Amino acid sequence: GDGAFVPAVVIGTGYGAAVAALRLGEAGVETLMLEMGQQWDKPGADGNVFCGMLKPDERSSWFKSRTEAPLGSFLWLDLVNKDITPYAGVLDRVNFDQMSVYVGRGVGGGSLVNGGMAVQPKRSYFEEVLPQVDSAEMYDRYFPRANSVLRVNNIDKGWFEDTEWYKFARVSREQAGKAGLGTTFVPNVYDFDYMRREADGQVPKSGLATEVIYGNNHGKQSLDKTYLAAALGTGKVTIKTLHQVKTISRQRDGGYVLSVEEIDAYGKRVGRKEISCKYLFLGAGSLGSTELLLRARETGALPDLSSEVGAGWGPNGNIMTARANHIWNPTGAHQSSIPALGIDDWNNPDAPVFAEIAPMPAGLETWVSLYLAITKNPERGTFVYDKANDRANLRWTRDQNTPAVNAARSLFDRINKANTTMYRYDLFGSKLKNFADDFCYHPLGGCVLGKATDLYGRVSGYKNLYVTDGSLIPGSIGVNPFVTITALAERNVERIIKQDIAA
Ligand code: FDA
């Protein structure tokens, strides 16, 4: 290796990583970010940076020979997925034995592929999940800070009521209302002013052109446009792409050495290097950070890591489901791919559910109402190190999702009953399946705050080693998680810089 030394390294460029890099840069600390995915700013042959959802190409997927879309079928036919050349595309689906996890790959991590929904958790639930964190400080200072840098904005309510693009959401709201259920508007980082101009035909369409999970060519204020742009603006932060950190070890002087593999966009190895640093921040996400620490513990590179590393993982209770509407209740051929409304039944003591009303942007009328339900599932999984394949395996069984399915079922049974409608059974694979219980968008935990780390993400057993991403959150937060990940990182990194680095 070239033995390069930098004072601080941040692994990954998702939410937690981006907060760490910005605040380190502002504190004047020379910081290197290592990202296994690409920088998404160069247009392809079609003039677009990202490919669309309905005609995916190699840009869609992280080294797959066929796309693996979450809605894999329609009328049981696999109309959506396409054969592609393996490439460093933007969306990955990590397939464990009984759970698949979708994650973003590239500068911006999950912000490149997610729905942009920017939701603060209910304060009482935040206090239940992270009781050792001062919630007053979070809700007064760090959530507002995160929302402001992320550029969270709200849909204009008058426009929402009028536009054909949100008819699907209004239909679902009315049906929920018939069952006595209330809805709430969901803030987003997609620029709703841009979307209105899309609707008016003034600018190129993105959210109104079915773009989302393979990236938005316009409108979405992903991290590369917010936190990471500000981090680079400090002049102290550098990002290296297509650099995957493989191992972490410790030097005699207490610093850390990373072995890093560099590839080209088609997966060819172009080099292996060693990079050393004094301060190391893990922001590789719940899967990535946990795997790096597990590997370090189990291979003896960092033997003093806690036995809690790998524990406390959960899918945030994610369950997708869909309903078939009556012929007189169409949901619209034109649907914005950016959700704006959620059914809020979180205060239901038997089965708390927050269900975002998701679009089914197929470009034609489907009469489908689609939902991503977030439920309170107490089941947890554990990552274990698989030595033969040098990777982390997830111990999680399908039946651990039964509490989540039951909660979603109790809510949507009510809606179906009140509207004399039924579930769709054709959208989630080959068999008769009305609840998608085998994948998630919200992996959380693996290096839980106060268990594998101290109360600020300092990794137990080692100095100057920090976790700063979704792996700190113990498996559930009750809403879409990135605002919480960002705000918690703001809180932790502020303390770490003040006490460990500036001092
Ligand atoms: P995140 O996963 O964002 O970033 C980790 C980064 O590290 C990635 O860029 C990865 O490539 C990189 N990395 C991993 N291992 C590495 C290694 N060894 N070396 C170098 N780099 C490495 N949430 C929400 O709040 N609202 C929403 O609307 C949605 N919608 C949604 C849709 C879809 C399709 C997905 C997949 C996800 C969502 N989410 C969401 C979830 C949200 O995107 C997710 O919770 C956050 O991105 C997690 O942030 P982290 O900082 O933990 O890691």
C-alpha cells in the first residue's frame, strides 16, 4: 500500500457519515471519506445521470445480472425486472437467508435512492427506544439542525388537493377515513416547488416521471447537494469513490489502518491500499459498519470489541402491502413517485402502525393502493461472522416478522372491511402473497448506542473509534429513519469533536 496518513477517516457517505465529515471539516480537521459506490454526477449516453424505474439498465443495481425490484411482479408476471451487465449501480439488495435489505451505493448513500420522507419520530417513542438520550436536547436543537441542513420542506396543501399526481394519496386517505383512521402529511427533501413546476411543464420531470429508487435526475435534495456539498466547501474534506474498506486494524501508536480495495465501475480491481488515521468514523450503514466491526473482532484485529457488536438489529417493522380498489375508485395513471401522506395509527395500543401511502407509478391505471407500513416489532436479529465467506450473515427468521404482519393486517383489514375491498396477492412474488415480509428499506442496529458503544457512539474497547450511522439505533424508530440518524449524528459528533478532538 501507499501508507497514506490522514488525521480523520470517515467510512461511507450516507447520513451519519456526511454529518461527521461536515462537522470535522468545520473544526479544521483534514478528513478523508471512503465510499465504495460512485459519484452520481455524470450523464450517461441518454443524457441522464440515473436510469428510470420502468426501463432499468446497469446504472440501477449494485453488481447484479438482473434487477431485483421490490415490486417484482404484476398479475404474477415479472414485467419489471431486466437483465443487466453487472456494474457499480446505485441500488443494492443484500440478500440474507430470510431477509433482504435494500441500501443505496454511491456518494450520498441511501439519500440517492430513498423516497426522501423526512419524519421526526413521536417524542414518546423516541424516549422509549433511546431512553439514555436527552430528548429535550434532541427536539430543541438536533432535529431542527438536521431538518435545516437536509432542506426538509412540505407540500403545498392546496396543490395536493388539486393535482392529479396525488389522487392516489387522496383516495387512500378517504378509505382510511371510512375506517376511522387519520392521516398526516409527511415532510420530504424532494423540492416540492420543483415538483409543481414539473406538473406545469416548465422543467424536466423526475418525481413526476416515476423516478425514485434508481435515483432522481432532478428535484431531490440528496446528501451530495446538502451535507456533503457543505463538507467539501470547508476545503478540509476529500471523497474517494469506488474505494471499499475491507479491514480495520490498529497500529502500535493507537492509530488505525484500513485496507482498502479500489475497483472500476465494472468491478475490476485497480488496486489495494492501506490508509492510516488517528480518528476513525464508521458511517457505512447498519450492514456495512456492523460487518467491519464484526470482522475486526472475529479475526482478532480488534479483539477488545464488545460482544454487543452484531446484536440488536431490526427492519423498523417494515411491511409492504397493497389493496385492490373498486373499478369506480381509480388511483390515477399519473402518480408522483414521492409519497406525501401517511396513515397514522401509532397511538393504537394493540398494534401501532405508521403506514406511508406509497405510489404505484406504472404510467397506467392499476386500481392499486400500495403502502409501506412501519410497525412496532420487538423481534431482533443478530449478525454473525461467516469466516468461510468473510462476511456478516444475518440471523433473522421469516417468522420473526409475524408481529409486524399481524399489526399491518389489523389495520388494513379494517380499511378493507370499511370499503368492501380486498388485498392484492400478485405483487410480491410468485405465490399468493398479500404482505411483503421478506425485505426492508430501514435496516437499523448492529452497533447499538449504549451497548456496543458509549452514549455518543464511541466504540467500546477502543479510543478514537466511532460509529455514526443507523447501526446505533436499536432496530426500530417508528417512522422513516434518516432524520433520526442525522440528528443523532449531529448530537454525537458535536460532543466527540469538543471532547476528543478539539481538546
Ligand atoms: P447509508 O446506507 O445511507 O450509507 C452508507 C454508505 O456507506 C453507502 O453509501 C455505502 O455504499 C457505503 N459503504 C458501506 N460499506 C462500505 C465500505 N466497506 N467501504 C466504503 N463504503 C461503504 N428513510 C427515510 O427516512 N425516508 C425515506 O423515504 C426512505 N426511503 C427509502 C427507500 C429506499 C428504496 C431505501 C433503500 C431506503 C429508504 N430509507 C428511507 C432508508 C434510509 O435511506 C436509510 O435509513 C439511510 O440511508 C441510512 O443512513 P446511514 O447513514 O445509516 O447509511
